Amino acid sequence: MKYNKIYTDCAATTPVDPRVIKAMMPYFFVKMGNPASMHKMGQDNFEVLEKCRQITADFVGAAKKEEIIFTGSATESNNLAIKGVMWANQKNGKHLIVSSVEHDCILESAKWLSRNGFEVSYLAADEYGMIHPETVEAAIRPDTILVSVMHANNEIGTINPVSEIAKVCHKHGVLFHTDAAQTCGKIEVNVQKNGADLLTASSHKMYGPKGVAFLYIKTGTVIEAWTHGGGQEGGLRSSTVNIPAIVGFAKAIEIANKEMASEEKRLIVLRDKLIKNVLKEIPTAGLNGHPSKRLPNIASFRFAYIEGESIIYWLNEYGIMASTGSACSSPKLTASHVLTACGLRKEEIHGSLRLSLGKWTTEKDIDFIIEKLQIVVEKLNKLSPFIKK
Amino acid sequence: MKYNKIYTDCAATTPVDPRVIKAMMPYFFVKMGNPASMHKMGQDNFEVLEKCRQITADFVGAAKKEEIIFTGSATESNNLAIKGVMWANQKNGKHLIVSSVEHDCILESAKWLSRNGFEVSYLAADEYGMIHPETVEAAIRPDTILVSVMHANNEIGTINPVSEIAKVCHKHGVLFHTDAAQTCGKIEVNVQKNGADLLTASSHKMYGPKGVAFLYIKTGTVIEAWTHGGGQEGGLRSSTVNIPAIVGFAKAIEIANKEMASEEKRLIVLRDKLIKNVLKEIPTAGLNGHPSKRLPNIASFRFAYIEGESIIYWLNEYGIMASTGSACSSPKLTASHVLTACGLRKEEIHGSLRLSLGKWTTEKDIDFIIEKLQIVVEKLNKLSPFIKK
């Protein structure tokens, strides 16, 4: 299968791998029992659920499958991690630390907590949007309960040194959560190695279906539910278990298990070709994020004098689909908090473009993008009132 | 399509209608854009999303489509309704009223609120599990903010007089929420007629996919988000919008629009045949729930002297799949709170069986169930230590 258009917005959402769709299909009709039901179709799906949980646990190096809680989205996992841990531990402290480059679902959860009696510290990033362990350590207080720093950033692709950050947290007896929504299925994510006590990952960012994600919760972590009801998922995520979506997610994980390493290498070649050529051919272009410690599939640029929205509009005319930054926040048209944290000026931020590649991106696509992006930037430069002509 | 087994657990979850699966398919791969993205595939899906919202709004008689918020499950909708309204209005009062026969997601949300500074009153039901308007009125206090009474009960099928309850609430300036997860798509649900300020419905209870539900919120209702993030769904439900699932839900609604009325009549005939014959042929059987004001698809029985779990086990051997009560709470093996609220004794509750029919249930299935249920009950009666032989 191949798109007739060039889709370079894989950080927003990925197409579902046809092998995943095929795996899900029987569970919509023929094998549709509720795993909480006691009859055969229910119990069969209970077994399927636990098999998927084991596949997921193995993928991220969890010690046992019960450490994996399936949720409806990474947003929900992050809300549960942040609010569930802070609420459950409030007798021991009310201080939360999050980085300033987190996804909105972490930042808005933190803001909600700060409106409800908690204190939040926001960690500064360096010019590449990276969070350093020493910045984390300096922010830890005796009443700090939890630190949340994302594995890699969704807008600029910078990978954070999470294992060093986890070590700092544990040295001070503080829990560590990382949002791995952009890394899981793209680069290695292993809780034994990165030391996370809680870890979020999402299906639809790695060629699985939407509507399912997980939260890894290390055994012994004190956390309470944020969605209450029938007590599914160890009491931490009530709701009828979404078997078709979980089967799809597990299939996406199995595929990633086999293909991730080679795909990572392939994407790095394409990404680097894209970055090198854009910086070479377009003199007003700059790279956002870390030059080497970055996701294999994200290239984020800024273009002086012109607007990211206009670039997207014109690329779209050529069939190239991209974003300025996070899809979630694009309708807001506010300056990206990530690029602001990198120390960029407002006009630089508004000239930003994110190209996020995926498994259907070809070298021909990259060549086409480089060619058309030059034309678009040239066209917009001519219209820009900020360039002396 | 037809099951080779007899599935009578449609109140737990329904199979996805093949027409719904077909409608969803293109949105997994070809039309997979994130509606928050600014490019063509994103904007195309934004239009699809708003079209689905309009279909949903029209189905329940909402004044405008923005009154419909898509969520991930009825549990999530109910959590948002209860916690979101109570939290947002806490300066005006901290008193919540819920019925004692609500689904666990309402009851557990209420319990969480009562652990966090709110006061909750639980409404008593009559012997049929029905909640009466006068019971509601007697519980309302000056500091009452919200009343939540389900449209129809998921275990016994009793339909509550929600429009009368809404009138009582509004007379006292109190908001009214109803959980219509079991009624929407089965009997008429119209917010203009039932007067609900907030209403929950679920896709997978009406032949749509799992992982999607909605909350109707009347314009002007003061409510705050319970899941924070990118600000999707009018800021009330952050998370990447699950387009395939929403498209499926809207298709299920369109099908219900056309077929619900005739299907309701068909199911009532089957249900009544089942009830009449079980009560006639099995002398130890009793009907749970209201004799006439009940869902077209739910028949709930109690059998003296024997255990519901044993009945399910033996029916399962004949390929008949049923539940004792709510699938959500069946693994807990605690006595059903619904049947307790109806005034049943513990031994009567433990002998309960719910048969919930659906669009693939045939008259032949009903005949088969009546025949096999007699055999199973007879077999278990012989083993029961409570019957004098």
C-alpha cells in the first residue's frame, strides 16, 4: 500500500499498519466478548487480553505483565500518572516537577493540580529543548513526590537523558515518570534500562489503532485511579476493555519488535538527508532541536521572515502534509511552548515546520519535499515584508 | 452473518454491525489524518468529525452539535459528568444525589467525591429497581448541585421516569444527568423530551465499536474537564480524536435511526416469550425488574436454591452465553447492588441470571434457551442442598 499523497505528519498520528487492521478484524464481530463476562466468549477474550499485556510488558522490559495498564490514550495515561500519583501521595508531599517542554496533557494536568492545592516546578530546557539531570536535581525538594520528563519531544524530536534523570530522582527518593509516546516503537524503550517508575506509550503513534495506550506502573508505586467504575485494569482504569484496539496495539508492538531496528536506521538516513539539504539549499532555514540526539523520524525547521502556517498551506498544495508543531495545539495558533523553552524568539517560532516521517516515507518523497520546500520558501520570501528586496 | 453460538450478553457488549465495520475501514489507513492537523487529510477528517457530531446531536435531539462531546467510554462520560459538574460548581454547593442502582462508574465516582469533601445521597429504589420522582425531590437540599439517575438499568432493565425526575430537579434549580448507555439505540432517547442537562451514551452497547461514547452537555451547563491536555472536544476531552471509532459510532446511530423502532417491537416479542415461558416452566423462577417498564432486550431472573454462576457455566456448555448481572462487576463475585436495592435477599441475588438479547437473536434461539434453561435448573436443583428431596 502507498499513499498518493506524501504524509509527513507521523508524530501527530500514523496510519494503521494493514497487518494490524487484519489482526483486529475478528474481534469486532466473531470474537467480540467482554473479557469481564464469565461465558466462553468473555473468557476467551480475557485470555487474549492477558496475552497482549504480556507482549506489551516484554516489549518495554516490565518485570511482570500486571505492571501494564491499558488506557484509552496517551493523554489519559499521562493524566493518570500525574494526578493519580500526586493525589495518592499527598500526605507525603504536594510538590510535582515537570519539564517545560512536556506535551500539553502533562502541563495541563500539572496546572490543574496547582489550582487544587499542589505546587508545580517547571524545568528549563537548553537551546535544543533538552532537560539535564542537574536541572532536575536542583528542583527537587523534600516534599517532591514525582518528576515527569518526556523521553523525546513531539515537536522537535530531542531525546532526553532519561536514565540519568531517573537516577537523580531515585537518589532523592522521588518517583520518575516519562512520556514515551513518541519513542516507543521508534527507538528502544526499556524500563529496566531507563529506570522509569511510570511510563506512557501510545498505539496510534506506532502504526496501531487510536483509542488505546498504556501506562507502565512499577510494582509498589503508590497511585490511585482517576477514572472510577467497574474496576477493570487492576482497578486503575475502569471501562469496558477495548479488545479490538488492544489486539491491534499488541500486533503493532510485535511488528515493531521485528522491524524497528532496521526501520530506525532507514529513517535516520532519510531524516539526515532532509536536514542536510534543507539547511544547505535554504539559507533562511535553521534546525530546531538537538543535532544528533533526536528521534529518527522528526525534522523540525524554522524559517526566518515567513509563517509556518503559510508553508504548510503551500506544501499541502503539492500534496505534502506536515505540521508546524504539535497537532494537538495547532488550532490554538499560540506560540509553541516547546520552541519558547528553547529560547527562540516569537518570529522564529511562527516560522516553524515539523516534518515527521514514517514507514511509508521513501527517498523519492524526501527528494520531492526538498525540491518543493525550496520553491515554497522562495515564494513566501518574496511576499514577506521583513526581507529587504 | 450469524453466530454459531447463542450470545445473550448484549447488555455487556454488542457485536459491531458489519455495516459499521465497513464504514470504519477507510479511516484506519487511507483517510487517517488527525483532525487537529492543518493539512488536507487533517482538515478532511475535521469535517468528518463535525458531520458525525451533527448525526449524534440530531439522534438525541440536542439543540446544536457542540452539545455533543465524544469521549472514550460511557465510564469516562459518566466520570466527566459527575466529577466535572461537582468540581466546577463546588462554590455553590457540594451535595450530589445519585440513585442506588446506578452503574459502578457513577457510584464509584460519587464515592471518590465523598472521600474528597463532597456529600452524596443515594436514592432508594422500589422492588422493581425503579427510582421515583418523589424520592428524588425528598433528597434535594439547598446545596444540591446535581442529580444522576440512569435511564434504564443495565442489570434488570427497569426504565426510570427520567422526564418526571428532570422536572423535579429543574423545579429546585438542580442539574440532571442521566446515563443512557443501555437505552440509546434501543428505545427513544431525546433530551428535549426527557429534560436531561447531561446525558451519557455508549457506542459498543448499540452495535458500534468499543472505545467511543459521548456526553451530551446542554449549553450553559457549568462543567470542567477531567482529562486535561490538547483541548480537543471543546476543551472538555483532551486526546487525539478517534476518527475511525467516531465514524463507526455515527454509522451505528444512522442504522439505529432506521431500524430501532421495528427492532424494538421484535425484541419485545422475544423477551416476553422468554419471560412468560421461563416463569411458566420453571416453578422456582422469579422475574427481576419491572414487569412492563423494562428494556426490550433485557430479561433478568432469579432462581431459588441455586447459584447464577452455576447456571451460566451450564448454559455455556450448550453454547448459550449469558451473565449473572453487570459484566463489569461479575469478577468481583459480590452481591449485586442493584438486586440488593430491589430488596432481594442474598440467596435470591446469588441465583440471578441476565439474558440480554440483540439484533442477531432469533425466535429459535429463544426456544433453545427456554429448553436448555429448564434442563440446567433441574440439574442444579438436584444438587442443591437447600431443596428437600
